[in-house]
Amino acid sequence: MSDELPKAYRGLDFLTVTEVRHWTDKTFSFRCERPASLRFRSGEFAMIGLENGDKPLLRAYSIASPNWADDLEFYSIKVPDGPLTSRLQHLKVGDKIVIRPKVTGTLVHDALIPGKRLVLFSTGTGIAPFASVIRDPETYEKFDEVILTQTCREVKELDYGHHLMEEIANDELLSEIVGDKLTYIGTTTREDSPLMGRMTDWLRDGRFAEYTGAPLTAETDRVMICGSMDMLKDHKDICLDIGMKEGANSDPGEFVIEKAFVG
């Protein structure tokens, strides 16, 4: 990093990577220092990336750490030919990433009207923003029950979700706040596991209601959705079919989706 930065880098922060963990051959997470001035709501995303000549290579990444954390955590898929992830997956402790200090996103409490049960639907690394939401005390002030679902192809891909649950259980303060309000449902679609199938199928055939104790309803449930484009559409259709209205920061509703993608 030279003293004379190209114009495209002005206003960006350079952050040191403090931890890298490879969960599978397709997923990894990393932590980096958090700028003292950076403020965000749990569930938001930032534009992060790497130096790339005269112009940085930036993509939208959900911040997986809760808003009270001292560092920033990100959870990512590895895309062999992805412009950014093909390089980002080789990060090592001590390396630098760049971040645009302006954060945004719709997977936040402000975009939902009050409800009793918060349901977080995710596939793959779409769990990242919810890693932030489920570790935020405000979540449990606003909702009596929180259900986090994650659907992956293989069992190993659920390790990150299980790790989050263990982390909460082992945190003296957080475990007291969360209590028995949080449930994690990890399902697979390809490799055999105790819980199989897409969550859209669970919602349609009654398995979701049977497992959680109640079907999804517009009256008491509030929903956040993060995953692939097809997954977003399928879950959105189900929410609309039961009378839910899509929310936004400026116009809260019963469900929200995230439209920012990593490439």
C-alpha cells in the first residue's frame, strides 16, 4: 500500500485479517479488525474486497458478526472463477482487505413490523447475516421465539451453523439473553442427514409446522430470507401467498429479502 493511493481507494479503510477458518472445500470465514468509526445494524452488509491495481475489487458481503463485536466477521463461498472469491479464499492472517465504511441492507429489525416469532430462512452462506442477527440482544427483546433455518447440499456445510449455536451456548452473557428462544434447523438436499429437504417443501407439506409447533402465519411471524435468487423467489412467493407484505427500511412489513450477492 503506497502513500499515494489511486483516487478509487480514497475513503476506503484497509483492515488487517486476524483469523481465517476453512469450514469445507467450498466455504470459509475470516475476521478482521473493525474501524472504531464503523457502525452497523446486525444483518447489514458492506462492500469489501482487495487491492486490484488502480481500482479495488469490491463485492457485497453480509457482516456475520453482531453489531457489538470488536471485530468484523465474514462467511463466504469459494468460487474458483469468481473475480473476488477466487482470491479472497487465499487470505492469511496479517493480510489486508479493503472496506467501504458505508453499510446498508434490508435484513434488519427496522424493516419488519412487530411480531412474536422471527423466522430466518437461509441456504448455504446465506446464513451470514443471520449469524449477526441471532447474536444481537435486540432480537430477543423484540421476539419471543427465533427460528434459524439453513439448507445445504451436504452435512459438512452445516458446521458453521452448529458452531454458532455452540458459541452462543458457551457465552455466559449471550446464553442468558437467548435462553431457549433460539432454534436452529439444518437440512440437507443431497447427502443423507437427520433432517432432509428444502425448507420450501417443509413449509408446503407441513413439516415446518410439525417441527416448530406452528405453521408460518402473517399474524404473528416475521421473516428474513437470504440465499440464491431462485430460493429468494420461492420463499417470497410462499410469504405472499399467506398474506405477508414485503418490508423495507422505509416501509416495514412482515418479511424481507436480501438482494445483494457475492461473486
